[in-house]
Amino acid sequence: MKVLLLLSLLVVAFALPEEYVCPKHSHYEECGTACPLSCDNYQDPPEACVLKCNPGCHCDKGYVRVKGDVEKCVKPINCPKLDEKNCDDKPDTGPCRANIRSYYYDRDSNLCKEFVYGGCQGNGNRYSTEEECEHECAI
């Protein structure tokens, strides 16, 4: 009888979901977005996110992730000030998998070149059109 009771307790203990403790302003989701809103992309969110479920802590509604800090969610107004558009960074597709034609300035050749942006994060050397890139960066 004791063995049966012990076995029952073990089954119940392993059947209970693991307790997830998420940081302030976030919650756990079994199937959250793989392309979360961040300080970098909340004003121009990804058009598509082809990645599937991403289990883990996700920002609460009205909050966005701070780039480079998977543990911190803030109101967009409290995002760290990003350097405005810049012409020095190497092109950064970001971690998402959208297929967005974009342009970056290549300082070595003094030309704006095409690259594929994934739809989230990335950096400030990203422009929607070649003309915008040339206007901002070309000397």
C-alpha cells in the first residue's frame, strides 16, 4: 500500500506543470510569438513572422522587449533612446525570418546595397528604399 501511495505521489508531482517565474511586465506562454515587439521594431512591426511557437516569457500587452535583454519588458515610451539612422553598421537581418527587401549603406564602396531584413531587431543602417538610404548616407 505504501508503495502504491508513493507511486501515486510521484505521478502527480511529475504531472504538474513546471512553475514559470517571468520578469516584471511579462508572462509565460507555451506558444508565444517568435518575433516579439521590441524597442527596435514596435513602430514598424514585422509584416510577417514565419517562425512557429516560442515557449517562454513574453511581454505583457502594452510592453515591448528591450533589445539584447531577453528578461526586460518596458512601455515603448521608456525604451532606451536608439541612435537615429546611421550609416556605419554592417547590415543586420535580425533574428526573425520575414523576407523584407531593405537597403544598407556600405561605407567602403560609398553605395547603398540591398539586403534581406528579417522583420525584427536589426540596427539603424536599414532603409526601405535605395533613395532613402542615399539621402541619409551617400556623400
